[in-house]
Amino acid sequence: MPYVNIKVTGGKEAPTEQQKAEIIEGVTELLQKVLHKNSETTVVIIDEVDMDNWGIGGKTVTARRTMK
Amino acid sequence: MPYVNIKVTGGKEAPTEQQKAEIIEGVTELLQKVLHKNSETTVVIIDEVDMDNWGIGGKTVTARRTMK
Amino acid sequence: MPYVNIKVTGGKEAPTEQQKAEIIEGVTELLQKVLHKNSETTVVIIDEVDMDNWGIGGKTVTARRTMK
Amino acid sequence: MPYVNIKVTGGKEAPTEQQKAEIIEGVTELLQKVLHKNSETTVVIIDEVDMDNWGIGGKTVTARRTMK
Amino acid sequence: MPYVNIKVTGGKEAPTEQQKAEIIEGVTELLQKVLHKNSETTVVIIDEVDMDNWGIGGKTVTARRTMK
Amino acid sequence: MPYVNIKVTGGKEAPTEQQKAEIIEGVTELLQKVLHKNSETTVVIIDEVDMDNWGIGGKTVTARRTMK
């Protein structure tokens, strides 16, 4: 019955459909293995966040990627 | 003053503008009726989540809809 | 399959066990009625937030309640 | 190490790239100043929410903007 | 840089300190393996939710556990 | 009308009542100044997260504080 929300950068860094399926399967298995949670009712939601809308260290990811 | 966040599947399963208005009105009334909360400051945010990004039972909704 | 998160003030304003059950039942029914969502897999999580930790209009709820 | 999520209306009311950068910088500085948190690991995520999907006072923002 | 939030039932069903450490390690590794995300900046937050405050199928988990 | 959620470590690192009031006031002012948002309806919720429940770099904050 757990609920999981995963936020990653989107746009050109967005995960593929295949990668999203692997993450959903992997997290669900992990919670089943470690906490014995029922996989059938485990919910996972992935949010893809625009790089202009994600900040770390006081700067947007867009600005950080440009600086490198 | 309550804050409510509702996540539903989007894309071709997305709620219509009318349905979203009904949900917002209905949740706000429910909290007023049960908890006597001030409707004027009740906030409701609806997120429409892509079916590739929503997993249940270890699989994406996209994969589950295809299996049926 | 919807996921709902409801935040209300806790502490001495916290909803009772009965009120929480009514809210969970009411929101689940509303989503079934308006969006034809499967009630069996609808998840509702209620967070009770301390009045020192909730701000509106730039002030904590604790401060606002005192002012009245 | 704090995590901050800010939701604002999007669409024609969406913040510009410059405004998003200012908010990310401002919140990060505030948490550094008040709580002495390490700015380098402070994460800020801004969500732009469609006006049909945001309700306040039991009505969508779309409906409220029209009424004025 | 991903951000992960995991909600599980708390109280007498709460994960142990050891289980929480395993979940944090496991999710971080999964995102590193599948998406090549930097483990050093991956954030995972676990919320333990009271069984009165978690509803599924229109009933609280407390009520469902009692029915069994 | 913005909604802001801030998560910081709790327990012995928890912000004081005064610090929480300053953060709520500061974030509300920032959104008013940068985005011209109405302060009266800006909502800020602060979550204090147990150090066993917060992971970064694959380890709990509890484990990281001990290593130092």
C-alpha cells in the first residue's frame, strides 16, 4: 500500500518510457523485499520537472548546466 | 484553510474542465460540512499524471491498460 | 486509482477519528461519482499540521488565532 | 539540505525564467539566513499549475478570473 | 539530484531504523543504475502515516485491519 | 495564492517557533515582491522530518551526522 513520488529533471534529461517502467518495477520490488508491502497496491508517481523550475544551491539547473 | 491535492491519470483519461470544477466544489463542501472549515480559503490542486509516469502493482498504467 | 492528500490543522483543531473516516469515505465517493474512478484503489492520506508550522498571510496560524 | 516546493498558477500567469531564478535564489538565502542551512544542498522545485486545476473557495481560478 | 518521497503506514507497522536505511540506500542505487543520477545529491524522505489518516477503498486502514 | 511546502530536519535540529514565523513571513514577502502574489492567501506549510527518515547520498541523516 505504499505511495512513492519521484521527481527527476525532464525535458532533454527526461527518462525514457523504458526507464520509467524499470524505476516503477524496482521501487515496488524494494518495498516488497524490505518492508513486505503488498506490491499489488503500491503506487509510484514520477514527476518530470523542467530545468528552469528546479533549483539547487540557489541556482536553476538550467543555469548550472550552462556554467559547466 | 485546508489544502487538498488530487492526482488522477491525464492524457486521454484526463478529467474535463467541468469535472474538475465539480471535484473542486465537492471536496470544498465536504471539508466545510465535516470539519466546519472556511470554504473561502480552502485550496484544491488537481494534478493530471501521464499514464507512463503512474505505476501500480509494479507496472505503468500504460502497460496495464495494454494488457487488458 | 486516484491519490488524494489533505492537509488540515492538527493539535487541538485536529479532526476526530470519526471525522477522518467521513472525509476518506466522502472524497472516495466524490471521485467515483464525478470521474467514475475505481473506489477500491483510491488512496486518501490526511496530514495534521501543527499550527506553528502553517502560515497564511505571512503569519503562523498560532499567531493569527492569538490576534483574534 | 532543505527541500522546498512552490506551487503557483501557470499558463498566462506563469512566472518568467528570470522570476523563477529570483525565487530559487531568494528562498535558498532565506533558509541559510534564518536556519543556517547549507545553501549548496538546498533544493527548490516550482510547479506551475493550470488555472482549471487550481481551486479556491470552491471554484477554479479560471472561473474566479472570469467573474471579476 | 532526484527527490523521492515514500509514504508508508506508521505506528505499530512503522519501519525500523534499519529498514529505513535499506530503503534509502536501495532507492538511491536504483536511480543511479537506471537513470545514472548522482547518488550524492539524491534526497529520500520517508513519511510514516497514522493508520487513522490513511484511507483506501473509502475506509481507513484502521477500519480495514479490524475487519480482517 | 501560492502554496509553499518546506521540509527541514526536525528533532534536535528542529526550527524554533520564532524561526518558523520568520520563514513564513520571508517566503510570503518574497513571492509578493517577485511575483506580485497576494500575501493574504499565500499558504506556507513547514514539515519537520525525523533524521532517520531523511536520506541523502544513500544514507540517513542520522548515519551521516554520526560519521562526522
